[in-house]
Amino acid sequence: MLTLTSEIRTPYHRIRAGAKLAGLCAATVGLVVLDSLAAMLLANAAVAGLYLVPGRAFLRAGLGLLKPVWFFVALVMLWHGLTGDLMAGAVIALRLIAAVALANLVTMTSRFDDLVEVVMWGLAPLARLGVNTAPIGFAIVLVVRFIPVMLDKARLLIDAWRARSPRRPGWQVALPITLVAVDDAEHVAEALRARGGFDMD
Amino acid sequence: MERQVTLIALFAALIAVLGLVPKFALASGIPITAQGMGIMLCGTVLGARRGALAVLLFLGLVALGLPLLAGGRGGLGVFAGPTVGFLIGFPIAAFVTGLIMERMRGAPVFPAAIIAAVIGGIVVLYIPGILGMVAMLDLTVTQATLSMAPFIPGDLIKAGLAAALTSALYKARPSSVLSRA
């Protein structure tokens, strides 16, 4: 399964996912509280430094993940330019870039399984209260499996359409794809029930 | 219980798969993606509570670092970004869509679903979305709303498609449409 975790090994990979998440929370609160251009410039320099430690290739990958942000940076600068308050616009844009880049850094340096483990750890108190949390972990695994299966089946149905029609497949394939997927889900549910399902004991 | 969990997981996966459908541009040149249709379908097919759970499951996986948002976005960064209002709005939108669908149990599926998808998947979704842009980008409500206007025609098309799909699914597999079960 494709994830956003970076292939490039960094010193940050070794830090526990839970600790990185806690640090991220604190840093994001800090970014919201600080409200000066100087502080934001400093924060961005610090974040850039964090990205540079593992090397240029890692920094490039990080910049790639930031791509969706540039549109909004342009939007902010445009509106604030129109209202004549470019300084305020710059502070907001810089805060946005630093906050998103920091969060991406945690994502890039944490394994998916480790993050799932943090979630299950967070859910543990619920389990002690008697809430059955097993279906949550199971549902995560199911989605990760369903996505490639659904894509495969969709591809088959689209190929079948192409073999029979000169026109491009459009909304007409949506229903068969949905039906195949729903039938699959019902089969999985039946198989689960046959094996005892989500009983707590 | 097992059926509900698998259907919830299936629709979470469906939102992700719809995010991979290539985006197309309307006459206005604004690109639209099919992902929003997945949110609507969660409500119209699964109903309020289960629809919202499916969306929360999807968002959980995005937060854990899977690039499942349209355009291959994902990770914790998107929750610090300017579109976070829409992400918060996703489960609310699915819930309201499902709630309207359940309340209109007496009406035929297609009209009920289109009303539910327009109110839940567009009106209810835009409110936190626009407030999020106001908060993150320091725009006025008017500015943020104006920035969203070009997306409305595409979203109306999605509501129509979601309703058509729900009604067809109800004919073929009535027991799988949990909002009517």
C-alpha cells in the first residue's frame, strides 16, 4: 500500500510516533499564538532547517507535498493586496506554510503501522470502559484492502466497456462498479460472521 | 454488526477511489473532483450515523498518512491547511445528508436523495468550509464565499449523479441501502 512515508531514512524516523505527534501539537499552537512577521520568518527558517538535515532530496520531496498550499498562498496575498494589508497577508501565508510543512514532516517520517498503533493506544481507555474497539482496527485494515480490490474490479469493468463500445466509458460504469463492490462487502461480512465476528470474548 | 462495519469500510474506500477519478474541468475552467460525491453517497446510502462513521474512517486514514484525498493529498498537513474546514465538514455533511434521507423515508429514493445531497453535501459542507477559509486565510466571509462560487455547478452535477446511483442501487440491492433498511 502506497503511503506518504518517505523512503529516505532520516534521524526523525527513530523518534516515537506519539512523541512526534505531541511535538507537532505544541508547535502548531505556538505558530497560532505567535503573530509577528519576524516570528513567522524564524519558524519557516527552522522548519526548512529540519527538512535540510536529511539532505536535499528529502527537502525536494517535502516541497512536493507542499504543492497544494501555493494556490492558497496566492489567494491570501491577492485578497490582502486588494485590501492594502500585505504584511498581515504575509504573516498568514508564512504561518500556513510552516504549519503544513511541520505536519507533513511527521507524516513523512512515521510508518503507517506506528501511527495506527498510536490510534489504538488512544482508544484503549474506551475499551476499558466496555466499548468494543476491535471493529475500528478491523475497519482500518478492510479499507486498506478494499481500495485496491475496488480499483481492480473497476478496471475490469471499464475494459469490458471498451471492448464493446467505441465511446469512452462514463457514468454508465458507475452502477456496475458499485454493485460489484457492495456484493463483495456483503460476502466479507458473511465470512466474518461465519468465523465468530466481533464477539468480545 | 459485521455487515455494518464492512459496508462502512466499503464506503470509506469508495470515497478514496472516487478521489482517483481524473478530475475534469467545467466550462468555467474550475477543476471538479468526484470525491465530494463519495461523501454524498455515504449519507444517501448508509444513513446519518453510519455515513458519518464511514467519512470519519476515511479521514482517519488520511490523517495516518495515506494519500487518499483528491490529487493524492494526505497526511497531517492537510489538517493544518486552509481546506481543513471542508474536512471537518465532510462527516457533518454525510450525517445531515443521511438524516434527511431517513426523514424522507416516505418519498421515492431519487428525489429524496437529490434533496438530501444538495442540502447535506453542498449547503452544510460549505458552511464549515467557508468558515475554515475565513479562519485560516483571514478572509472576510464574503471573500471566502465568492472564492467558492465557481464550484457550485460541479457540486450540483455530483448531487444528481449521487441520487441517480442511490436510486439504481436501491432497485438492484434494496437491503444494502441502509438508509432505507
